[in-house]
Amino acid sequence: MHDASVLKAFSPYFAGAYLVRNKIDGWKSLGGILLAFTGVEALFADLGAFTRRAVQLSWMCFAFPCLLLAYIGQAAYISDTPSAWSNPFFASVPPGTFWPSLIIAILAAVVASQAMITGVFQLLSQIMKLSYFPQIKLIHTSKIFYGQIYIPLANWLLMIGTVVVTAAYSNTTRLGDAYGVCVVMVTFITTCMVGIVALIIWRIPAPIVLFVWLIFACLDGVYLSSALTKVPQGAWFTLALAVILSSIFILWRFGKEQQWHAEASDRFPPSHILMEDESDPSGMSNNRGLKLTPAFGGHTITRVHGMGIFFDKAGAPLTTPTVFVHFLQKFHAAPDIVVFFHLRSVTSPTIPVDERYKVSQCFTGAPGERRSAMPNCYRLTIRHGYNDEVITHDLGMLVFEQLRNYVIREGSESTMRNAAVEDTADTSNTSSTESATGQPVARITFHDGPKNTQTTSDPSKAFAEQEKGLGAPWPSFDQASVSKKLTDLQRAYDNQVVYVVGKEQLRISPNTSFVHRVLLAAYVWIRENTRSKVQALNVEVDKLVEVGFVKEML
């Protein structure tokens, strides 16, 4: 109806001729068409909510054809009516359809903003996992798809930022320039990152990667260089915001690494802080008590009636929770039943109950050394999905039931093992004579838990290794021991259940350089104002104990 010759724009020849003809002015005009493909970036930001195939199909079969029709029609109308260039969309709509078009434009803006909000949520969740940002409240909105999330704080900050930026910019052109610079910068960075992935992950030969990368980098570079000319007109805002956010991310990661380094001094096996007290008959197991090692004062550990659940942040199977170390140092006491409690989140919506809990007994020795079971000390790890609620008011009952089931189960398995040992011992002479005739030798299986197994054809050698501590020790779970453990467990639970958490205060070492001191001070300030409070644990407050300790960072 207006100008069918605009279809020539599909030929790259006319694009090149336009740049040659207009030179610098043509190059600068490239920055004005950035908004034509910003919707593409917004569309692919929905990868967290939809599958890649769904996004590809919706783009190729719906969004891309509609964009082509819309821009071709507007270009043809402007060619016939040059005065419509300032507002081509509303100027080119049919007469009488202005208000319906305005509603469609508003809805399109809502859809685009929703895509960008989703992208922000996805990025924040990923950088929180990588320890580049403080842990803030994250809500999973779907019971099926892991990527569908909602972050209230980020949503409110986006709303406030949108209102402020819209009010600060005087017109949509400057706002579009700021947004365009951001988008084309993301496009250029994505091109570079894909090149790195092609080299390192896909193992594509470097000459091929370089050739393909140069093609896309040149195209993106032309748009980027044109967009950067808009920096003085308002595009500086997005660059400044990117620098500020990147600085916060890098600062938080730097502070976390220094914190981990400072906390490493408190991560060691239980044998480094506890040892058996043969002279003290007040222990809870085998008439043996415990005392601190000489390096920690050598004080005897007295027993406090009840069950103590110590929250273990690290969850390392061979180390002692930091909060338990400081509890022993300060009070020289331990509850009748000690539980090292660790939560391990997974990306599934929920974990079946039979796969959720893992209980094991703690030992005082390190691997390869003579090891003995710590009196009534257990380690409980709970694997949970994002829809599973673990920390509840009934947490003490849940821990008690898991420990009781563990003791009963291990007692049954111990009985079966002893029966197997007796059967093997009775047939050892027969087995040795049969082996000379080529018959199989009887084998016995030793294990610590249901999964870790070790086989040997010589029962006496296996027992000798067990006595020397070369193999994984068996917990003492004979019938009398099981009965005593269950009685101790029930008595401790009936007395009281106490939840013990650590309250770590970070300080900066006086020997720290000035630059590091400033960076660490900023990290500590952000940490103190963003970390979750103890009240958020959703357990009974009157049973909650905080153990404070100080760690110095260099």
C-alpha cells in the first residue's frame, strides 16, 4: 500500500551501501536501531521459566515473523509519510485504533518487563550459589520446575529503580539509549563467552572458533561502538550501574574467601580436640569418659542432661562443627546425646523420606589411625528439596526418631554380621582344605554402614586389621549395647532438647594492609546487615542457644 521497495532491506548489499553512502552519520545511526532486537534478549531471559526448545519455537514461529511484519510496515509508512518517523508505531496504526493500540503497547511493556524481572531472578539465584552475593529470601513458585523463582527484595528494588530512572530521564530517546547500550554490551560479552566455551568445553579447533568469533564480534563491535557514542546523552547510567553491581559481587566473593580461610583453623577431626579419659568412669559408653586434648587445656568433659543438636554449616564428614569446638572450650561440657546436624539442599522439589536422612556415628580417630566411637555422638545429614520444610517446631522429635531408627537398624545388622562371622569360623577348616582342591574360599564382608564394604578371605586378618584401626571400625551394637543406647537416647530426649548455633563475629587483623582493611570492612558491614537472624530458624526460641566466637581475617 505504501512502499514495497522496503523489502530490499533483506539484502545485506543495501545495508553496506547505506553505511558507505552516509559514512560517520550512518555508523552513528546504528545506535538508534538497538531497540529493534532488545526484545530478543528479553525473550531468552525466560530460559529459567521455559525450556530452550519452547523459546526457540516461540521466537522463530511467532515473535520473529511479527517483528519483521511490524518493522517492515512501519518503514514503508515512513517512506510514504516522512513526518511519522518520530512516533512510527502510533502514527501507522489504522484510524480509530489508537486506544486499542495503546493498550497493546502497555501489555507488551508488561510482558517485556516480566521477562527482564525473570532474568534478574535467575542471575541472582546463580550468583548466590557461587557466593558472589549475600543469601536473601528466595521463593520457588513451582512444585515441578526448579527455575521458576521469586525474590521479593529484588522485585521491590526493580520497581523503585524503574520509577526513579523513568522520572530522571526527560524523554524516551535517552532512556532507549541507556537500555540499548546495556543490551548490545550483553550481546558482545555473550559472543566472547561463547567463543571461550567453544574452545574449552566443546573442544572446537581454535582457527574455526576464531573465524566464527570474528564475524559475530565485528557485527557486535560495530553496534557497540555506535552505542557508546550515546554515553554522554544518558547511556552512562547503565555502565555506572554495571560497575557498582560488579564491584559488590567481587567484594562479596573476596570477603567470603577470606572468611573461609579464617574458619579453616577450626575444621579438624574430633581426635584433635577430644580424647578418651580412661581414669574417668563417668562416660556414656564402655565406662569411658572424654576430655580435651592437652592443646585445648586437657579438661575433663562433664555431661549435661539432655540432647544437644549442633548446627553444622560445613557438613564435612570427618571434621568437627565449629560451634561444637567453641562450646567445649567455653563450658568443658557436652550433652548426654550430641548430634551434628547438617542441611544439604538439592535442586529437586522434594526428596523421598527414605532417601532424605543419613545418620552415622562419630569417631575420635582419623582415617588410618586407631578409631573408637565417641560416646553417644551422631552425625545427621538431611537432604531436602526446595519444597521440603525441615526446620520446624518438631525438629527435636524428628532427630530423636532418626537416631532411634539408626540404633535399631545397626543393631540388627550387627547381629547378622556376628552370625556370619560365627558361620565362617565354623567352616574355616573346611574352606582351607577345599581351597586346595580348587573350590571357592569362604569370604567375609566387613563394613561401616550399609554402603561401604570391604571383603577379605581371611577372617583372622580382618579382625587383626580391625584391632589395629587400619579398617573402618564397627560401632559396638550388640544386644546390651543397643538397649543401653536406646535407654540413653530416650532419657536425654525426655530431659530436654537444646539447639546450639554459632554466632560468628568477624574482625579484621591489625596486620592487614590498608586496602584490604577497607575492602574487608565493607564486606563485614554488608554481612552484618544481610545475614539471616536466629529467629528465622523456626524452632522453639526457649530451646535455642547461641555460642559466640570471633574470627580474624587478614
